[in-house]
Amino acid sequence: MRDALNDGCQCRPRSIDSCQIASGAGEAFEKSTHQRLWPWHAAGALFDMRAAHRRATEGDVVKISVLGDLNVEDGGCRFTPHATKPRQLIALLALNANHVVSKTTLIEELWDARPPQSAVATLQTYIFQLRMGLTYTPACGGDRGEARKRLITKPLGYELRLGDGEFDVLEFKAGITQALAAAEAGRHAEAVAKYGACIAMFRGPALTDVYKGPVLQSHSRHLEELLLSAHEARVRHLLVIGRFSEAISDLSSLTVRHPLHEGLHAQMIRALSRCGRRSESLKFYQDIRQRLIDEVGIEPSVALQVAQREALCCESYAS
């Protein structure tokens, strides 16, 4: 338990009687101890709980973002936990939104292979802290019952309920689904636009300011793979509709960040050759081929070799 208190706040939590909370004295007590008990902040200052009640309106939603730094906000106020482990916890619950995350998985993320004997009790403390933070978002309007409906205790773990527009990863995946539908229907320009909108949701590397244990590391890698796939798909459709210069601009940075990614290099070879820069495309092939031999000890894949052959006999698509 001491681990939870040292990480999340500066003093030992005191029990709060439900009748006391319902009274004016209880509200004053909670407000005076809020910053010490709950590892949350709003606009860098002690959050006025009564102001949250005044701001609560029909349709308020919690917005959680992890495609970049972690952010939890509602009604224009930030409710992002600032202690390390509560940040890990809400990020992992959000990444599994509307599904139960087992206590075993949560403990593995927070303490890896060396959990303390008090791990289960400490986890319950963190969940209590997060639920209290959610209570005073406008979406919950100070209603602890609403917060319990948001962050649900299940027999084997916990579930965070999030709806449409409340989590940027869900929005990203919905956008990818729309882009795929446009591509399958042959609407390539629309697919380019939708993939671009999805890519723009990333404000930096996923969970960039969250300490990542083994479980969050896996989620982070998966999100980066989804982002890379979106880049590849967007460039592929740019080539289909003849926007070669735009494709080259995107691929110039992508191939630097992923120097051994054969798919991206194959697309760059095609883009260069189709806009009349065949000599550059062939040199690009030779560079990646040598890099693969030197660093991995393999020859280019069939797909990369096909791109080279296309460049050798390619007529410029440029007008």
C-alpha cells in the first residue's frame, strides 16, 4: 500500500463516509484533500468540484488521447493523472476500452515480474483514485454511481467504458475502416484523404510521456505498426491517382525512419520512376540492396526486385 501512496500522493488516504460526502462538510473535506488523495490535475490547479457540476451539460464526454502524450479531458478541463502508475493504468484500461482487463495483466504492467505482496490492494487503491477523478468530470457530474458505470469492477478485473468520440485510438481505427471501404470501392482520392486524417491523429509517438511496462510496450508497438500501415496505404493510393511528387515527399522521410523497410523502398522506386526520375529510382534500389546485404545479409525481396524491373522499363507518367 505504501508503494501506491508514495507514487500517487503525498499522504495516506483516509476513509470517507458516504453520508459525509453527501453533506456540505463532506464536499469541503473532499475539496480540501482532493489534491493529496487523487493524482489528478485540472489546468495546473486544484480542480473546483462545484465548478464541474456547473459546467456539466447534456452530451459531455470524457476524451482520452494516447496517440502522442496522454491526455484526459472533459468540458475543456484536463483530468490527466500525473503519477506514474495511475497513468499506466488508465492508458492500459483505455487501450482495452469496453473489455475487461484482468488484474493479472494490470499487475504485470505496473510491476512486471516483481509485484509486491500488496499488489492487489495497491491496484485497488489506484482504481479508487481513478474512479474519483472520473467522478468530477462533467460527464459524470459529480455522481460516483456514474463513475462506477464508467470504470466497472468485474470478478477478474476492471473495464473502462468509452463511447464514440471518447478515445482517439477508437477514432483512428474507425477512420482506417472508412479508408479501406473507400479504397475497395475504387475511390482512391477519398482513401488518400481518410488515411491522411488518421495519420494526423498522431501527435507524436504513442504514449510518449507514459512509462511503459511490458504490456504497454506491446500496445505501443502495435500502434506504431498501424500508423506505418496507414502511411503505406496512403502512398499506394497516391501512386494510383498519379500524385507522384506528394508520394515522394512522404516517402523521403519514411524511408529514412525505416531504412530496411522494403515495402516503402519499393514504393519510392515506383514513385521516382513514374515521375521521370528513373536514374534516381535505380540508384535508390542499389542503395537499399547494398544496405540489406551489409546489415542483414540478404538480397532484396521479390517485391523490391519487381519494382526495380518496372523502373528499368518504365515510361514516365509525368506530363
